[in-house]
Amino acid sequence: MIASLAPLPAVELAPLLIGATFLVDGVGGIIVETEAYEADDPASHSFSGERPRNRAMFGPPLTAYVYRSYGVHWCFNIVTGPVGHGAAVLLRAIEPTVGLAAMAERRRTAEPRLLASGPGRLTEALGITIAHNGLPLDAPPFELIPREGTPDIVNGPRIGITKAADHPWRFGLKGSPFVSRPFR
């Protein structure tokens, strides 16, 4: 099932990831928020072509693209589309369900809502660093478990960007208290 997601455009993959379970070394939870970034999207790192910083984004589908945001925190993306395409889905938030003690220690808080609600919190809680960049998602330390059923999904504009900010390519689990910001 997961392999069948690989050729999808990011805007199609992003909502399909809502409700799936994502684990890193056995720690993680249910994906509740994503954002899509396509190759022809001015907000995408791939828009200006391949560079050393974004090379993983042009790699095989269903691999990790990890980058530093504003020099502060890591962001984790799932590469999609064919090799050389340059599209990915940013994981913005998960509902913590497995390994809460490890996440709480890494995040220095036991408040479940604050463990992985936002891309920087998510990577810190799961222990994701640049060392994960380019790794395949179908092998350790990752585990991506398909969702069961069809969750109620909402969408809206992406967050924290200035270019193509009006694209409704942010997807979330309706009513989840674990999203980084409420959907309007």
C-alpha cells in the first residue's frame, strides 16, 4: 500500500497521509497535519532547481527530505513523484501515541498537545536530524503504517510562507487538538 503512494503528486499524497501512523525508532503517532509542495510551486525548495541543500527532494519517492528551518529546527518531508521531480509533503503535526516518555524527554514537556504540534516540535520529539535526510521510509528507523478507513479531512492555506501562501495545500484531521494551528 505504501509503495503505491510514491508516484502521486504531493497535493494528492498529503491528504492520504492524514490518519497514517509515522514512527521513528518506534516513537511517533498518527499524522494529523501535512502540507504539500510541488515542483512548480514558488514556495517549494525545489522551485529554483536542484542544489546541495535540497538534493534529497529530487531523490527517490518515499524517502526523507530533512532541512533546517530558519537555522532553528529541523523539518521532515516525504519525497513523492518520480526521481528528479522535486516534490514533497511536509509533516506538520502528529498525535503522539507511541513512546510518549521519549518524546517528553526530548521536548522537555509532558503536555501531549505540545509534543509534536508543529514541524519543529515534531522533529525534536521524534529525534529527527539531518542524519535522516535521504533515508528510505520503508526501512528502519522509519515505519509508515497506512491509515484504516477514511478520516474527516480539512484543508486550508499553508502556514509560514509568503509565496503561493493562498494555495489550500495544508491538510489536517478535522477537530484534532494536535494540529499546529486550527483550520478556519
